[in-house]
Amino acid sequence: MKQPYLLLTPGPLSTTATVKDAMQIDYCTWDNDYRQVTETIRQEILNLAHADANTYTTVLLQGSGSYGVEATIGSAIPRTDAVLMIAMNGAYGRRIGEIADYYNITHVDVEFPEDQAVEPQRIAQALTDHPEVTHFATVHSETTTGILNPIAELMPLLKARGIISIIDAMSSLGGVPISVDDLDCDYLISSANKCVQGVPGFAFVIAKQTELAKTAGNARSLSLDLFAQWQTMTQQPGKWRFTSPTHVVHAFAQALTELATEGGVMPRYQRYTASQQALSVGMQALGFDLVIDPAVQGPIITSFKYPHTDFNFDDFYQFIKTRGFVIYPGKVSAIPSFRIGTIGDVNTTDINRLLAVISDYQQIHQ
């Protein structure tokens, strides 16, 4: 069936026909061929993240990206004598705080306005003020607005203090160049249905093996025990503890092949960036102001302010959808806005078509 519209969202996103085709066969989780696909994926994730396999491992986990974040928070942080600092400037940073609350993890929140990036200077001061902090978490690409937070500037602050680092790179890994080796972070989390351009069904965690090995018994959940999942995948290569999303795994394997065919992360980043810049310029020309400063704008998703107080987003959304595009409502709490993604099987030709549709809308509603 032909896709009725293009997803201009931060994931799920529009995938290629060949990624969809990879899901047309049923697979057995115990089959050696399938288990080899799982092991290949684990290694290829390390490769795309520039993570040395002697230092890091990849743990796959059934569920959405938030499952991966929750599994990491709940497994990496001991039940006693641990304090988590969270740098948050949007809904996904706040979600880490919610997870900590559910698990009764003591946490120090360093909050920034949703339209501003995390500031390393403030984090440095907060760490000085809170020497009790043992773990730190933040979001790299905060899709509340589209901000790309400066994780490379934060990491030295954490390493100098011996603090365990947890990076939510959900909507950036695979679409924004990241070197885990250079960052020297302890945990980095992403998902199958983001910039690798697979479909929803599993998250994955790149973890420093020496740190993950210390986490036995920390988990507050059976299914979200990252250490136990790692042990199963290590002792029985390719085996998941519980039923794995077999169709999604094969789609992801195909998506990784297509990422390599595109030339890797850098060419994909350049494609996403070209689409985002075309979108930003075109939308501003149509009267839609940006929510955040272009200096901190990432290539994943862009937030736009409502053009006037009478703007009807639902009407706008339906007009665009019937003409082949789906966008996202706003998530910024203080600014009436909406968001348009530029990741997935999307290019500048698609963005120009979208801009033409929005121009038509503007003319009709003048």
C-alpha cells in the first residue's frame, strides 16, 4: 500500500520501501541466522558511534526509546549512596526526572528555559555546589524544540569529578556525528526508529563495560534490567532475555545497510542539515518565526511560533496532511508553537513541496 503521507516528525519517521520490505518474513528468535543478525547489529551500532568494542558494548532492549532511558537510569544508579544530577531544558530531560521519581532516586535538577541550550558554566557551578552527585544525565538532541545540547563540553566536567555520565542521544545518533570514544561517556542511549531510519520496536544502550559490570542487582525492574540483558547477550550471543521484535530487528539491519550505502553518518547529517536549513529559511519567508536561536538549532526538528493569535493549528495540520505531510504539535510549554522534523527518508525536494503547500494555506487564510 502506498504511504498516504510523509512523516515530518522526530521518529517514527518515513522509512524506505526496502526497510519496510525487510519486515515481510517471519523469523524465529532461536534461529542461528537471526541471532547472527542481532550480533551484527550490536557491532555495527558501536561502529557508527565510534565506540571501541574493547571498551564498550551494545545492549538491545525491547520497547521504545523511553524504555532504554528508564532501563539505564534504573540499572546504572545504585539503590543507595547515589545522587543523580539532571540537566534539563525540555520534556525529555524532565522525563528523566520522572523516572528518577518513580524509582525513588535522589536527584538534583538543573533547569534551563526550553528555548535555551544547557550551559556548561552553570553545570560546573552546580557540580561544585553538589559534591554528593555521583551520576549525571542529559539529552543531546532535545526534540521539545530542536536544540542540540553541548555534550562534548559537559563531559570533561564530569570526568574530572569521577561522575558517571548518561547521555540520551535518542534523536541524534546516526544523524549527527558522535564519537563515543572521544566523549568517553559511560552510557549513550538511542532507538531503532530515529536517525538510523528503522521502525519502532527496540531501544539500544552503548555502555562502558567496566561500569555496566558494576550494576548487578541495581535494577528496580525485571524486564528493564540492563545488566541481566547484557549477560544474556554475552553468554548466549544473539539471544534476548524475552521475546524480541524480530521484524523490527531485520528492518533495522536493512536500515544500517542503507546508512552505510549513503556514506555513513556525515553524509546523512549533511542531508538532514540541508533540509532543515531549507525549511527554516522557507518558513520564515512565509511568516513563521523560529522558537530557538539558529546557533543551537540541530538538524532533527525545528519549532515555529504561531504566526498570530488566531492561528488554528488543527486546521493547519489537516490541510497539510491531506496534501501528503504530517507534522508535530508544539511541546514548548510557554510558547504556542508547532514542530517540523527533517529526518528520515526526506530531502530538500520534499521540504520545498511542503513549503508550497504551506504557502497555499497562507494564501487561503489571509
